[in-house]
Amino acid sequence: MTRPTFVCQQCEFQSGKWHGRCPSCEAWGSLVEEAASPRGLPVPAQEPVPYPDIGCVDLVRTSTGLPEFDRVLGGGLVPGVVVLVGGEPGVGKSTLLLQSASALADAGKRVLYASGEESPAQLRLRGARLAVASAQLLVLAETDVDAIAAAARRCRVDVLVVDSIQAVRCGELSSVPGSVGQVRESAARLVALAKSTGLPVILVGHVTKDGSIAGPRALEHVVDTVIQFEGDRHHAHRILRALKNRFGPADEIGVFSMADAGLIGIGNPSELFLAERALGAPGSAVLAAIEGSRPLHVEVQALIGEAAYGSPRRVALGVDAGRLAMILAVLARRAGIDASGRDVFVNVAGGLTIDEPAADLAVALAAASSLSGRPLAPRMTILGEIGLAGEVRSVARVEARLREAGRLGFDSALVPSGAAPPSFAGLRVVPVRHLAEAVDAAQVA
């Protein structure tokens, strides 16, 4: 008789007996009994092959019909790729994939959309809003993973979409859909289907409270591409970000706008993020950022005021809170701009999250501008990393950032002196070596 195994649904810790509290992650009530995964047939052993004898394969990519989705994938779907699209409930994952499936079907591809959460009638209602009408798009309301794989083989489809991986189950396991064992086994069978037939498979994955794709992280290791669908339901735009990509660049982003007719790709997101910027307002700086391979200009806003409740607050939205604390300390010690005892709020307008060090200088100058009440030059873009000694350090791909700034109509750029060209794209390039020098050049002191 097989001994039962209890698996934590948060950290995948396994135990031979039940615990009220997980010994590993200390989560309460997270251990669930799961049967052992079914043993497959023995696989014949394969002989190792010398690397030079491996034949080269040209990857033929299939467009999803959505240019921004193609950008994040690295140019489109490749044969046998397994893509995981994760995001919060209601952010638009199903809308994105139904639009993409419709576009693929309109292009002559046979697509199977396996829905474990919606009935065909519900999909038809949503598809009417998105103008879905192709007969090449097949809909299957099924939760058994083997039945989905069999239907994909029987119908000889070109692309398989499974919405969602937490809703499907493997019949040999006794646990409920969405548990770690079910998610792992279902994903493994779909990956085997993709690799054995060359069928591109797109999986929808839900996101847990801490922002990670549910599973908890079992899925991210077995798939080829992990895409995070980000966005606030209070904003009209959505951001598609590649966290992992075996067939293209990671950290690439695609930007969409949510409209009544579905998701609309934004080819020039810089203009979207700067459209409502108030020129001449203190505490506003424009950052020349890089997201994946795309240069992107966003507005960094800072507001510094008297602490209302004794202990000063530090609130960072869109930037790392620890890095903000470091920047404020360097401003006080190296540039004589002290915000201690004051509330500091920093925000990247539009809901975008920027995690590259090149944002340091823009955050610092936005804070200095808010504290002094003097605005920065309205058509100036800023980039540079700040060290603890107050030095402004070089960042990657300066010319790509400046080229985008020139295209957007900026007339000057504040850049690290170590990476500053004398002039570029019609911009007046201002090189700076130290944070105090940057503050003087921006005229915010």
C-alpha cells in the first residue's frame, strides 16, 4: 500500500504525515494529501551525441496576430514552445489569448481553445465583443488534461490554448484541480505533448496573493517562456512582460490599451506615459529607461512635505523602496539636500514599475525639485545610476535612450559623463560626474 504524501500548497514541502503548520514556510493549513504521481512507461535510453554533430534547426516563428505579443515572445511562436501567461484575475489574460487565437485562426491556423473555467456559450458572448468569427477556432470545454491532449492530436491543430492550468486535472491523481500535484502533472503532460508533436501550447496561470504564479513555482521551471500580464484595473493600459524566454530576450515588454473592443497594442508607449504630464511642475522628471530591448520614457514624480504624524513616511510606487531610501541618504550627505523629518512620496506615472539603476538620477532630481519648489527643464530627459559616494555612474545603451528622446522632441539630456556623447540626435547632452553637479546643472537647488 502506498503511503500518503502531504504537500504544502505554498512551498511544495512534502511530508509523510499531516501538519497544521508547514515546517518549511510556516503557512497554516497549507498541507494537502496527494497521491503519488502515476508512473509512466519506461523510456528507452538514448546515447549521448557530440555537440558538433547536432544539426542546426532554423526556428520558423508563427505570428500571434498581435504585434506587441509577438515582441514579448521574441518574434512569435516557435514549434513546440510552451508559454505560460500569468496575471491577476480580471487583468485581461483570457481576452488577450482569445484575441490572439482569433487572429491566428483568421490567418489560416487551426487553433484549439480549451476552456476549463468558461462554457462555450460564455466564450461566445465574450468573443462577440472581440469580433471573433473564424471557423478555424475550435472551442473545447474540458478539464481533463488527457482529453485535451487527445482532442489536439485528433483535430491536428496548429496552436493549443489552455485556460487555465489551475482548472485542468489529471484523472490518476485524487487531489483537486489547482493543487501542486495536479498543476505539476498536468503541465508535464502538456509539455510532453508540445515537445513530441511540435505543437505550440499557451497556458494561462493565475497569480497568488504574493504576486507569484500559482503552482507555486513548479510551472516556471518546466515551460519555455513565462510572461507576466501586469496592469491596474483602474488604468486603461496593460503591460505584458517576459520574465523568462528560451527563444527570445527576457524582460521585453509589450503595452496594450484596454478598450471596449478588447486589447489594442500601443506601438509608442512613451507618448502614452507622458501624455498627461504637467509641464513646469516641481517634482517632475522624465526618465529615459530601457525595458527589454525597447527604450521607454516615463515620468517620475516626487512630493516632499512636512511629516503629518510625527514619524516621516517613505512611499515608493513603481521604484524600489530600499533604493529610494539610499538615494535620499546620498542627497542629504553628498548634495546637501536633506529630506529627513519629511514625508517623501515617489511615483512612476502610469503604473509602470522601473527596477533598473538608471532611474536613480531621475528620482533624486525629482525629489530635489519638489523640496526646492523649482521645476526642472520641461524638455530634459535624465538617466544615470548614483553611487554611495555621490558619483553618477554609467548605464547601458545610452545611445538608444537618447535616440528615443530625440524622436520624442526632447532638447536636452542629463547623462553620466562616462557615457556621454558630445551631441546626439539633436540633443544638447549635459554630462555630469557627481550628484551635486547634476543638481546644479538641473537648477533645482
